[in-house]
Amino acid sequence: MNQKLFGLALAAALSTAALHAQQPTAPATAAPAPPPAAAAPDAQQPAQAQADQAAPTIKVGVNEVDLIFTVTDKHGHYIPNLKLSDFALLDDQKAPAKVTSFRQQINLPLRVGLVIDASTSIRTRFQFEQQAATEFLLSVLTSRSDRAFVMGFDVTPSVTQDWTANLDGLETGINKLRPGGGTALFDAVYTACRDKLLDVSRGQEPVRKAMILISDGDDNQSRVRPDEAIKMCQRAETIIYAVSTNWTPSRGRGDKVLTDMAEETGGKVFFPPSVEEMSTSFKSIQEELRSQYALTYTPADFRYDGAFRTIYLYCNDRRYLARTKKGYFAPRE
């Protein structure tokens, strides 16, 4: 994104904000983008969790984009209570035609895929990984509408527990995993997105989809290329949160693989210094899944051509960083 586009996006956001500041405050409805200034939404109220649960279901049209994102400062601390006017957005290098909704600290149902490296290379620390993963699912699946599945992989991926809200079943699925064999990381990510996450919300209320990937990032068996795995995640609109099991002080090739997958999908990679501290990374993921913003908009010049459309979300306050997916594939007519 060049400086001219930055300037145009920021100028548009500021001028729109000034225009709406002179008008009566109204609930979040269709509005020009970049986002206009608006009264602080309900998410700033103390009873946000109850309000979100009682709120009507958000319906997203086929030509609308449902964008979920996280805002942090340079230290990684989450920034709450921002308004629509605090952001500028470009879709395919154009400002959206309209913004139809904006919410913060939303409580959408979770769809979580727990994908665990069960290859020979992690045999010595596998029990710790199982324990940390179990604790994560027990703490993050708090609503009856949340669902998760468990997949392990070595040379081939294997689902040991399909979609369920049953915590005992998920724990059993994790404990069924046994380490051994080579590592086909890209195949596992591709398969999890294609078979489990791609159409999980079709025709239903919006959900927040995330893959929790536990691995050292090394791959020696996959038939799928890294870019193909990332594209399948983008098609499935799934965020990857990767937890590295590389405990060495230096960052290796596998760590770059995990970083690229997380960044391209709007997620984050964690490098716990030891297996005993994996639970800290899971707590950070849990906090982020419950501390995000949601923006629904209609793109300008939208075409049903299956093409990849880039997204650039800009925080007007340069102290803050908005992190979201790099783009999405438009549906075919």
C-alpha cells in the first residue's frame, strides 16, 4: 500500500467523521466507508456479555464481508472501546461502498479446530502438549453454541474427535493421539480447513473460526505446498493461532512457516520458552478470541468472480495496530 493510498484512506475517514459528528447519533447502520464517527456502541457498557447474548443474529449477505479483527498497542496489549471512526479500510484498494454494522468485544459462537503435531520429533514433550491443549479447550468453550474438533497429524491427518461441544469427548480425542512418523503439516492444515472449517457456518449465524496449530513448523512429508494451505485457510475464513514447540533459543525455518501462516490469516504465533509455559500462550489466545471487533461492509465494485480481494485495515492512531486477515476469495455467481 503506497503513501498516496494511505493519505486518501485517512483523509476520507477524517472527513466522514467530521460530517457525521454534526448529525444526530443513530445506531450502526449502512454508512459510507472508511468508517464514520458514531456514538460509543453497546460494547462499551459493563454488561456487554449479556447484551451480546441478547442481541439479534447478524445476517451477512453474499456480497458482504464479515471482518473480525484485533487491536493492540506495540506491547501486544488489547485496546478496547474504539469507535468506527478510529479506523480506515480498503478492500481491493477501494473504500467500501457502505458499512452495515460495527461491534466491539463481540461474543460470536466459536468454531475451533485443534490441530496437533503428533510426529516423532515432538515425542518427548507430547504429554505436556496434550495437557495444555486440554486445559485450553476446557477454558475457551464456555457457551453451549461453541464447538471444536481435534485432529492429530504425522504423515497423515487423523480426526480423533469431530465437531462437538462435549468437553469429555474433546479430552478423550486429545488423549487418543500417539506420536510417531514423519510430519505432513501443510497437508493437515489444508485438510482441516477444507473438510471441517470451510462451510461450517453456511446458512447459519456468523461464527468465529480459528485453528489452534501446535507444531514446531517443520514439514517433511506434505504433498500440499505452504501457499496452498494458506489459501485454503483464507477460503475457509479461518484464523490460525500457532504455538511453536521449538524450545531452542534460535528461530528456525519451522518458526517462519508458523509465522507466515498466522500472519496471512490474521492470527498470531506464540513462542513459549518451554513446554511448561505453553499454557500462557493458550491463555493469550483465549483472551484474544473474546476481545475482538467485528465490522460488516459491502465492497465497492464487487464481482462474483472467485478472485482474491486484498484487505487493508488502518488504525488512525498510529500507536495501535489492527490485525486481521490479508484478504478473502469472492464467491462465484
